Amino acid sequence: MSEVKIEKLCKSYGPVEVLKDINLTVGDGSFVVLVGPSGCGKSTLLRSIAGLEPVNSGNMTIGGRQVNDLPPAQREIAMVFQSYALYPHMDVYNNMAFGLKFAKTPKAEIEARVNEAARILQLEPLLKRRPRELSGGQRQRVAIGRAIVRKPQVFLFDEPLSNLDAALRINTRVEIAKLHKMLKATIVYVTHDQVEAMTLADKIVVMNKGRVEQAGKPLELYYKPNNLFVAGFIGSPAMNFLPAQVKKGGILALSDGQELKAALPSSCKAGDTVTLGFRPEHMTLGGAGKFALTGIIDIIERLGESGFAHVRLPSGHTVVAEVRGDPRTGSGQSAKLTFDADYLHIFNAEGQRLD
Amino acid sequence: MADAKAGAGNAIVGMGRGSYAMLLAFFLGPAVVIYTVFSIYPLFATIFNSLYLRQPDGAYLFNGLGNFQTLLTDTTWSVPFWNAFRNNCYFFFIHMLVQNPIGLALAAMLSLPRLRLRATYRTLIFMPTMLSVVIIGFSWQLILSPLWGISKMFLNALGLGFLFAPWLGQESTALITVSLISVWQFVGIPMILIYTALLAIPEELIDAATVDGLNQFQAFVWVKLPLIFPTIGLVSVLTFVNNFNAFDLIYAMKGALAGPNFSADIMGTLFYRTFFGNQLQLGDLSMGSTIATMMFLIILVGVMCYLFLIQRRMQRYSF
Amino acid sequence: MRKSASAIAVHGILILYTALALFPILLVIMNSFKARKAIFGSPLALPTPTTFSLIGYDRVFGDSSIVSYYLNSITVTGGTIFFTLLFGAMAAWALTEYKFRWNTLLALFLAVGIMVPIRLGSVSIIQLIVELNLINTLTALILVYTAQNLPLSIFILSEFIAQIPKDLREAGRCDGLSEYSIFFYIVLPLIRPAMATVAVFTMIPVWNDLWFPLLLAPTGGKQTITLGIQQFLGQYITDWNAVLSALSTAIIPVLILYVIFSRQLIRGLTSGAVK
């Protein structure tokens, strides 16, 4: 069992709280991705699990063992750093073997493990090279290899793909997913890229300002975001938000007088101010959805097989809608946007989801 | 990530207070002990010594600032002191007026774009700076010696033979000759420092100036020069500290007496003579310490001027 | 056309100045290989088979102590570089990596020595060395020079250590290295170039210094080469062959080292380390 359990974890630098009451369970063999804007505390949380940052209070266990006061090397973790952190003065073999040597692992065992990792990662021809003689992708694989040879209970990845170019990033992402399946490893992975998060994770943890905003399966976060922050963070382009008033009879009135009639959640009362959310990819230009909004097209960004129409409503708000194919319309034309009830999200004045 | 950097180097996880203290002691101990014992302690002990006066029976008696009063007013002490101080000021001014402008000019030429043999010039011009002052001093003594006659030959070849004189031996010219030899040796330091600062100025700035219609010389004066003022300030304070601490060259060329008639005497040689004694007087620990303390104060004033007046006002630009 | 004219002018000035910088050095070396008559008769001529003479060098090396003075200088310079680098790097590492209460204050304390010349404490240094019974020993010189060079060394090495990516040190921690091992196995190998720069900065003034050898080890065969040459010159002042050879003996090894390491040295000087 290599489950990671974090309870009531708090950390501050002087008066600045960077982690506030974090509770999180990473199941054995699961792939958990921490996402959030920069400065949200996701890297700090990862480094706290690694033992590279001391914490103020709370409890951390790895595989049932409390690790709060253990140095990194005794936590049975392995970390893959954003910059890879390969030792520049050692060749690939020694980079991977270095930690094992210090753990007094027998020589034959070290060799076996390094060769095994090199085989998995196709690093065999590179073992005698120095890091500076490797490409970005190769360095990345060495960094992962260095983690594998340690046979850790938990792998920690700190934005491992952010230094790769776009094409390589997609390749490596797939490699990491395969590796996870093959090694049945428990992984905690930090990124700010939500595509990585959506494609890799069993569970996504969205963080903001030192707190966990929501944790759940990727599609759960996509279809049922708990609050405005998660709703706005997951999905690209971001969800559209419009303020509205609840009127009698399940009518939502926008500030420019357009109205939508919906089956409202029971907690919604007439007179409430709410925020409506709907994703660009769920809207169509024209079309026959249940809800319709009209406005003037500001601009259409055409990407080829699809595009994004920026439509200005009479209230002054701009709504983005995905358009398929090549619409026969353009800037300055009026447009009708439609979407379905299933895809309407309603948030209360505090920004919490209403169901 | 920004959030990763914020926590730089807190206490180390899993390490107790005791072993953390041990760690710090291990890494810092040797340097701090050697530096404190052999550098800071002697400095303070010297200042302390300057407050005591040796009695005829060999005991040392607290004398307050009496030694300083003696040094500055009693003519046995004040005449050589003011003489050395004045000479040292000349020594410094000659460096400021000759060494640093030449260094600046050489650096400006070396930093010209597309200059060939740049590295060769730089290496060769810096060469004298590498050599010991003793060696340099003695070599120049030979070259300027009327016995060998090399200098005279050169002046004759230029038709200036009538100018030749035993410059090092004359009271009126000894100090300036020694100063110029020192300039000759150390011109490499301002040259390299200013050269580095010039290289750090981005090409585009000069391109922009060219587009604005400035020629190379104008671009240097109006764009580059203002940008390297901080370096010139640094060069000046380094010159000041080195000059008021100088000793080797004058001792090597003119001996501890810095003759003729103390005409090349500076603070360093006065201090050496006072502390160790010589043919004319016995060594005097108290007065030696007093002179060293005066040198310390002079250097301190110079460094403070630099830190508070010059460095504070000067803006540093980052490119 | 104007462009090439100004280029020629610049080269002209630089060549003239280079000649001025090299002439005295070359003159001394050239004449040290000549017989006395040629030194005075044709000082500007290169030694020819008829004027060539090593009589000056015979005298210099006949005074067998010159060789041991060289060894003294090598010991003192080598010892100083070793301790300055080791202790300086250790202190720089602790000051940059670890947080503790007196960190900033200690860094300032150590920086004092960059600006204030240690020579001013000479009176007390002598008393101290006498009390420690180290007068006329090379140990005394090594200790004093190490104290003198530590501040700049710590300052420069700190800047370099701060540039080592944080991830790298933490990778070491994850790999199970103790703090001591991180320093010796990761940090030290990575700051080698910086240490070469510091070594050069340390070597030149120590090798060339006259003051402390004169004060702390003036006799007893413990003279450094700089002091030894100075004393030798005093003795043989009228023997031009001996004097010129002694000067050349001091110059030539330094010149050879300089030519070999000038690239490294200039790079060190221009790396902005002294800004």
C-alpha cells in the first residue's frame, strides 16, 4: 500500500499563509494532478510531501507511515524536477545510480536497476553521455529514470513537461501515462496546463490561494464545477459568465432584459442575484438549443475546422461561442446563440454552485 | 514556479536544532575563526594600542587620544606625518589624473566593435600588473639609472636629451617619478574594469545613437560614459584604498627612508619606519599603531564617501 | 576612407602603448643573457653568440637559497589558495543556502575585509604571530594571507553558488545525500570554474607581496621569492649581471604562467565578479 494521506496541512512564511488546511488522499496506484494558477501553493504542497519544505502543522502519511519529520531520502519518494536537475558533472548512468550509491545499495543491484530503467526509457545508448550532450526530451527521460530506479512508493512530478516544446510535450505526456499503467505507480503531479491535468489524472485537485477548491475526477470537474473558480479554470477557452436576476416562474433575467426560462434548482429564490455559466463549446451560432441569446458579432477567430465567435450582448458583456466549419457571417452582423439546458451552470452570489 | 522560490532555505526537514547548529559550525567555523583572529582582531587591537603610550620602564599606560595629539601637533611627529600625508595625496592625484584616464582611453579603444587583435593587446597591456612591485621598481631603477644610460639614449634619439636628469634621485622629481612608475604598472586594473563595463552595454544602444546621428566619439561621450559612471566610481575608490595603503614600490625603490630627504615618503613607509625603527630612530609600537589607525581612518573616510555620496546617487542600470 | 584611417590611428596608439608596457620587461630579460660589456655597450641589442653569457644566472643560482625561496613561495601560495578556496567555499555555501538568525550580519562582518586592508593591523599581527611562536614560519604567512583573501573569495563564490539551480541541491536531498555530501559531491564540483577565478585572484597578490614576508618571515631561510630577490638585489647592487638575472628569474616563471592562464584570468576579471 502506498497511499498518501494529508490531513489539516498548514504552512506559512512568516505572516503569509501559503497552504491553508489542506486535506487530500492519494489512493494507492492513482494519478493525482495538482493544478492552479501560479502562486496557488501547488508546488509548495508537492515539495512539502517531498520533505523539501517544512510544514507548520498537520499530518502527512505515506504508505501508512507518518513522514512529517523525516528527511526526503527516508520518505520513499522520488521527485522529477521542472528543470530535471540532472547533475551536470556526471554521466547518465551515474545520475541514475547516484542516490542508490548513497543508500549503500549493492553494486550488482544498482546495475540491474539502472539497466532496467534505461531499457524502459530507451536510454541504453545514452548511458555514457553527460546531460549537456542530451536533447531536452532525453534529459526528461533521464530525470524520470532517476526516479524509477529508486523504486519509490510515490512519484512526485513538478511541472515536468513545461520545458519541452509543444510536439514533444504531447509525446511525453503519452509516455508518462503508459509508464503509470506499467509501473502501477502512485503519482502526484503538478502542472498549470489543464490539458495535461485532464488527460493524465485519475483525480484532479484544483488549488487557489493555498486552498483546495475542488478535487475530483476530470470530467466531474468539467461538468460539475463546485464554484466559479473551478468553472473558470477548467476548460479552454474559459467558461462564459453572465450576471442574472432570478424572477418568479423560473425566469432568469439578464441585465439587458433578455430572459431565459429554466428549471431552477430548489435553492434558487426569486430576487436572488446569480451568475450563469456556459462553455463556448456548448453553444452554437444559430441552431436550435433551448436557450437563445442575441447580440452583435465583434470578431470571429477562425482556426480552420472550427472557430470562436466573440459576440457582444446589448448589456455590454462579451460571450464566446465555438463555431463549426465556416460560418457565412462576420463582424458587425447580429447573431443568435443557442445552447441546451444540460449545459447551464448556475452559481450563487458567493460563487458556489447551485444544483 | 514563484511559489517554489519563496521558501528558499528554511530549516531542513528532519534535522534537529543540534545537528543544524553543528552543520553551520562546520561550514562557517574555519573561515570565521581565521578571519576574526588574523584580520579583524588585529585591526581592533591596533586601534586599541594607539590609545596607550609606552613608558620608559616598558609598561604601557592609557593615554587617551594623546598619541594622536602628538602625531598631529608635536613637530617631531607632525612634520613627517603631514609630509607623508601630502605626498600620499599627490600620489593619489597622479593616479587619478593619469592612470584612470589612460585606463579609460585604452578600454574605450579595446571595446571598439570589429577591433582586430583585441585579446592580444589586452593581454600584453595587462602584463606589468601581474608582476611584483619589487621587480617592477627595480627594473625601472635600472632603466632610469644614469649609469646604464638607456633613458638618456632614448631622449637623445628624440632630440630631447637635455631633459634627462636622475629623476629618482632628485628631491623635486622623486615622488612624481615613483608615482608614474606605479601608474605604468597598474593601468591594467582600471582598463579591465572599465572594459568589462563597456562590454556590458548592449550594441543596440550604440546603434540607436548612430541612428540619432551621433558619431562614434559622441556616442561614447554621451551614451557609454554616463552608463559606466558606477564603474568609474568603483575604480576611484579602489585607487584610493590601494594608494593610501601603498608601500612596496617605494620601499623597493627608495628604501624605508623614502629619500632623498623623505621626498617620496608616504603613509605606508612612515608607518613601517615608525613601527620597526631604522637608522634614525627606535621602533615605537604605540606611535606605529597610531599611524596605522590614522591610515585606517583615512581609508574609512574614502570608502564612506564612496558608499554614501557616490554610490547612492549613482543609478545602476541593468540591461 | 575615414573609417580605415581612424582604425589605423587606434592600432597605432595601442601598439605604442603595448610597446611601452612591454619594453622595460623585455629590456631586463634580454640584457640578463648578456655579458657585462654588452649590457652597457649595446643595451638594446638582442644577445648574440659573442655577447651571450649566463654569468648572472650562475651567481643567482650559486646562491642556493634562491631555489628554496621559490619553494617557500610555492608552499605559501599553494597553501593559501587551498585554505582560501576550501574554507571560503564552505562559508559561502552556508551563507547562501542556510537561513539562521545572524546570517546577514555575518555576511556584512565578512565583507569588511574586502574594503579594509589587513595591513593596517600589522602591529598586532606581529604580536600575535610572536605569541603563537610562528615568527619566521611559512604557517604564519599562510594564516595571514588566508584571512586576507577569505572575504573576496566568499563574496565571489557566494554569487556562483547562488546560481546553482535550487532543484539540483534538492535532487541531492531526495537522493539521500547529507548536507555535507551535497556540498562535497554536488556543489564543489559545480563551482570549479569560479574557484579557478578565485585562485588567480588570490595567487597574484600573495606571490608578489613584500610586506608580510618582510614583517613575519624576513630571515631564517623562510623568505619568499619576492623578498629573497629584494634582499639579493640589495646585496649585489653593483653586479649588473646578477641583478638583471635575479629580476629575470622572478619575472620569467610568472610570465609563462600568465601566458598559459591569461585567458582564464581575463575571463575571471571580466566575469563581473568584482562589480
